[in-house]
Amino acid sequence: PSETTNDRTAPTPTSAANDPLQSSSNFHLNPVSDISTMFGANGKKYADVIASKLEKAVGDHLSSKAPQSTESATERMGKVTGKRRALFIGINYFGQKGELRGCINDVHNIKGFLTSNFRIDEVMVLTDDQKDPRYIPTRQNILNAFKWLRNGAKAGDSLILHYSGHGGSVKDTDGDEEDGMDETLIPVDYQKAGQIVDDEVHTVLCRGLPKGVRLTAIMDCCHSESMLDLPYIYTINGDLQIIETSKQEGIVTLIGAGTRFLLDGNKKNAVSNFKTGLGLLMSGGGGGNSEA
């Protein structure tokens, strides 16, 4: 919306006989005193600078060597061979703190533009000014609408999601976010039903979509950059270029964690970064009929 509003917004060491990689909680680190003796005060002083430069160098190298794949782009709606289905969600939060004024108008404008210029076979609209309770953008209705949008989708179909409303962030609880925060959609009944975290958006809306289905999401809210929790960067330039990033980030994070610990001997930070890197490594996946 274009209106001016408030912001939408310690591990247990193991013996040498145990497998140190069995779990992150059993990760064994050498005594801090040995590391401190090796590099001393200069190691602590320059640990972040050196580790950051090494992380960048490794990241650049991995990016240059990473395999890339392309798929024929279907963002040109005229080339879609199957059905076109669209879901529009606009929430003004009438009478609530942080009430917005333009989200429902956004839905009407985007819907009007698309339906006037393209064939849209099926449309669903959720706004908080409707009288039918099935189309009020509550938490449950939004999740049900996500399921409706993707239900029965097959190769050649085009699915469109437009969301205009508040977005937020909450502390990540499963270790899959590099910054430690999950992005959220904020339904009209969030105070009672709770927010919708990006993990759930991904699971309900994206996970397991058949290869060849095109999902286009327009997220007009705060914290929208990774709201679908995808492990890829999409660069549209005629074709769809897919570059997997999760595993690369995991490798870079692990190398940075090891370097920092080698220099500053900070065991607590090393374990935390190790868990983050390991989580990124394990979250990487393939595309098309996959869980990505």
C-alpha cells in the first residue's frame, strides 16, 4: 500500500571415542587455552575481519563453480498452457492498532489489472470488509486459500498470489534462518490465532508443487523478501535462472566459524555458528517435484 502508516511490520563435550559429528550438541572443541596461546590478543582483535574476508572469498569461489540450471520461463502469462488461478488477500485491520487504509484498494486494483489484461480462470478474494465469514482473511481462511490456490495444479498452470497487509518477524525456533528470525504474515485475527510464519507458508503453498507449475507471489508487506522461504535466487532474464544458495551459505558459515574460533577461542559463538552452518547444509535441496 502507498499510504503512510506505522511500520507493517551450551553443548556437552564428548570423549575422543564418540563421533563428534553425531549431533551438534556433541560437537567437541579443543581447549580455548590452546587457541588463545597460539594467537593471543591479535587473534581476538582481528578474528572478525579475517573471517569475513575468508567467508567472502570462499562464497565468491563457490558461486563461480556452482552448477546453474534454467527452465523455460512462464512469467509471460500469454504462454501459459494450462489454467490460471489467482488469490488476492487485502487486510486493512479495521479498528485495530496499526490500521491500514489502502490494502483492500490494492487488491481491487491488482485484480482489475490482471483480469482486464489476461484470462484468469478462477479467482478468490479475501478482504476484511466482506460479509461472508469464509472470505475474511483470518489465519485459517488464509491457509485454506493457499490450499485452494495450489489444489490440483499441474504442469503448464499459472498460480498468482497477491497479499497486501502487515508482515512481521518472530524468533526462529528450528534453526533454518541465518539471521535467527522467521518472517510472518499477519492475519486479521492474529491477536487470537497467531501469525503465519514463513515455514508454514512454504509448507502449505510451495512444497511439492509439480514441476512446470508457475507460482507468482506479490507480497506487499514488511519482511517480504523471503516470505515463501525459498532456498533459491531467481533472476528473470528471458529464462528462469535457478542458483541454489543454502548449501553454499552453510559451507561459508562453517568455514567462518572455524576461522573465528581458531583466532579468538570463543567457544560459545563457534558452537552457535556451527549449528547455523550445519542447518543450512542440511536444508539444501533440488527443484521440481521436490520439497524445495
